[in-house]
Amino acid sequence: MRPFREALVSLIRRPVLATLSVTAIGLSLFIVGLFGLTAHNISRALASVEEKVEIVAYLTDEIGEDQLRLVRTEIGAYPEVASVEYVSKTEALYNASRELTEFSDVFPDLEINPLPASLEIRLRPGHRTPGAVQEVAARLGSYEFVDDVRFGREWVDRIHTLRRIAGGTALVLGGSFAIVAMLLVGTTVRMSIHARSTEIAIMENVGATSGFIQRPFLVEGLISGVLGGLLAWALTYVAYRLLDRAVFAVLWLPDPWILAGILAGGILGMVAAQRSVRRELRNLYAI
Amino acid sequence: MIRFRNVTKHYPRSGNALEDISFHIRKGEFAFLIGPSGAGKTTALRLVHMETAPTGGEVTVSRYSSSRIRRREIPQLRRRVGFVFQDFRLLERLTAAENIAFALQATGAPRAEIRPKVMRLLGHVGLASRAKAYPGELSGGERQRVAIARALATDPLVLLADEPTGNLDERASIGVFELFRQLNALGTAVILATHDTTLLRRSPETRVLELESGRLVYDSASDAAARPARPSAGASPIFEFVADAADAPGRSETRQAGPEGPGGSAP
Ligand SMILES: Nc1ncnc2c1ncn2[C@@H]1O[C@H](COP(=O)(O)OP(=O)(O)OP(=O)(O)O)[C@@H](O)[C@H]1O
Ligand SMILES: [Mg+2]
């Protein structure tokens, strides 16, 4: 309890600096929060698209039933593959006639079915990356009875690029703010240490342990960090409400993300405080 | 209990503050540490408190040795060695009682024990009635008593006092000195570094260690102590010191009070 009380007193004694460091932590995490919001919504929106990531292997008409069965089981056994579905020539024609209604009159009159049979392959969640898709496609292409392989390569690429850009921007911007925040927290803690140098000297003189002497300052960093995290949460929530109301329906962040954000604030503050404590109280009990 | 074995303390820029000092102070002993300004008194006390390490030789205090002690053991040592300063070093925003409680809290005393112990300590130093006074409301002598009570908070084996009466008038000095003697009678060893010759004269039977330019030039416990040949050999070293002190310039804190005056009646 003592470290908390003393840390709070220290913060209250330097309201401007304390506010600045809390705000800086808040802003750095707010940026991360905004991008988190973006990333979360992108992935949710694209999860459905991604789920549809499928590879279609068109089969030649010469394929026999035994060969078909063999090929299906073999492909189904790929570690990346979630399911393999066979679409026969007839089904293909039926699907086409349903989807392309303007030609529905034409299809029944065809003497030969021009559409090939195909295998529709879905990948497991962990393997819906451009690399994996391409690799599976290449393997399919090497089958004798596979005529052509199609997959939504561009889509797959775009999803991933978008996410990488969002992540990278959040990292760079949030990171720069975090550095500023750490400098501010470090300065606040350093000033608290200086303000209490007489007490520290007395504590050292009577034999307080260095842990006892240092703890209030670490807690001060922790409190600044957690407050910053809470501020970031509030700011992100406001941004979410504005977006949701003014632009389009947006999903709010999952609870674990929020918790992780606030925790990150606490850690940020504590690490910054630790640095100052190390530097300023380096000579405790040094002989 | 406190032993200096051929202790040398060298400072890179000011040379040897102490040079080849050896002495032993037993449990419960009272010793004066005297010598002119710059002789190395404060340095010697800081070595006992392990605020600094000797550059040669070894200082041992109770079971701690300057050559083996680890950083995290120093707080434990400090609790066995109380330190009293010339300028008291009390926290102005805390009352007398709170200043003492501060030391108890800092050294992890159980909450319930703090209050009664503070009152007991204040009683020991004769300030039971001033518990709630702030340092600014206390006389110099009273402030020093609070500082002594704080130094006693961890039940030390020894009290180190660096010029504890340096900021006090004669009456207060004698009061504080008598307090040290009482505490000593109750079993706490005391090493008192001082310029104040009135105190020495008040207790001629007390052990005296005299430093000069970093050397131990006199130890009353071993009269045979190696003394450099000095022109005034034969006279008591204490009173030579008094004479030295009177000659040294810029020594405002030195009290030459008393009817005898400097260089006065040698025995
Ligand atoms: N931290 C330090 N760094 C360098 N030199 C020092 C340091 N502390 C003390 N000295 C030197 O060591 C010598 C002894 O100093 P010390 O303070 O022990 O003397 P003293 O006997 O306590 O003097 P005084 O009676 O004036 O308090 C002096 O020459 C001083 O300049
Ligand atoms: Mg001194």
C-alpha cells in the first residue's frame, strides 16, 4: 500500500508533468487502438472472403471414375486442404444456368456439355496465405487429368498487403509515440526521485533495502502507464462510436485486446520508470 | 566488534584521507575520535557505515567485512550501525515522532510495533512531551535528540556520531553528550567524532583515538601506540590538538569555550 500512496502523492505533486506523461502514453496506445480497430474490422470483413479462398482444378473429360476417386483422396490428404468437392459436368451446367439466367434458354438445347468437371478445394485457416495457395495450385497443376487451375490470387495478395500496411503503420506511429511517452514518464519519475532525495538519503542511511527505496517510483511509472492505457481505451471508444455512427457499421474490439492494451500501458510506464530508477539510484549502497 | 586493520583510504584527487590505521573498538565501548579538520574523522566513520570501501586493509563491523560484504547486505549492516550527523538531517515536514517512525517503516518494522516503539525511543532521549512538534519548533539540542532516537530505531550495536554537537551551544552540547553516555551505559557502543574539547574534559577516562593527516597518532587504549616524534612530545595529545585547532584558520564550528581556553592548563 505504501508504494501506491507515495506514487500517487508524487504524481499529484507534479500535475502538469504527470498529465503530460499519461497523455503521451494514452496517445501512443490510442494510435495502436485505432489501427487495432481497423485491423480488426478488416479481418472480420475479409474473413468471409478468405474463407471462400478456394482453388478450382478443372478436370479433363478423359478422367475415369477410379482415377477421380484416387485424385480426390490424394488431394484431400494434403495438410493444407480442408475439403475437396467434386462438381460434375452436369452440376456445372446446372449451376451455370442458374447463375447466368439470361442464357437459361440456351443451356438445355446444347448437344454437348461444354463445361468441364472440377474439384473445388478449400484450404485450412492457417494456410490461406498467398504462398500456400500458390503452392497447392502448383501441385494440382502437375496432375495429368487437371487441365487448368484457378484461384483468386489477387484477392489473397491484397488482403495480406492491406493487413501488413495497417500493422506496419500502427507499429511505426505507435512506436514513435511510445518512445516519447517513455521519455516523459522517465522524466516524471526522475523528478520524483530528485524531489525525494533527502528522504532517500535517510532511508539509505538507516538501512532500508534498495527494493523498498525504489518501489514507489516503479509503481509511479505503472500508475501513469495504466492511466494512459485507460485514456487510450476511452479515446478509441469515442473514435469507434463516431465511425460507427457517421461512416459505416464498425465492430468494437474484443475484450482481450483492450486488456492487453491497458497492460501494455502499465508495462510501458514501468519500463520507463525502471530506466530512470536504474540511472538515478544506481549508487544506492555502492561502496 | 569494530576493527580497522591497516586501513588506507585513498581519494584519487585528494590523496590519502586515512593511512594504515589499525584499532579495535569493543562491544559497548565509548570512543572519541578527534583530530583537526581534514584529519579523516568523517572518512573513518563512513568506512564503519560502509558508505565507502577502504583502498587498503580491511574494516570489519560485527560479522561484516569491507572486503567481503555484498551490496544487498549493506542495509542489514546499516541497521546495526546508527549514524548521527552534525546537521541532524530530519525531515522538516514530519513531526518528531513521524521522523522516528519513518526509519522504522523504512526498515520494515511491523505496523503495530511502530507507535509504541516511537514513544519509547522519544522517552529514551527525553522528548516524550514533544512527540508532535515539527523540527522547526524544536531547539537544536532537541532536534539532535530526535536524530539520535531515529538512529536508535533499528536497535544498533553502535552509534556513530559525526560532530553531533557542532551546531549546538555549550549547554545543549553537554546535554546531548550526556545522552550518548546514558545510551552507552545501556549497552550501545558509541564513536563520537568531535572538535569539542569540553566533551573530552568532561570524561577524561574515555577512550580517545586521535587522527592527524590521516594517521592514527594516539590511541589511549594503547599508550604505546606508535606516535611520530613530535617537538612537543610528552604533553597530552588531546591538548596539543586543542592548540592545533586554535591555530587552524576557518574553523568556525570549533568551540574553544570554557574557562581554560585553548592551550590552557595541561595536566
Ligand atoms: N569524497 C571525497 N572525495 C575526495 N576527497 C575526500 C572525500 N571525502 C574526504 N576527502 C578528503 O579526505 C580528507 C579527510 O576528510 P574528512 O572529511 O574525513 O576529514 P574530517 O576529519 O572529518 O574533517 P572535519 O573535521 O573538517 O570534518 C580531506 O583531505 C578531504 O579533502
Ligand atoms: Mg568531518
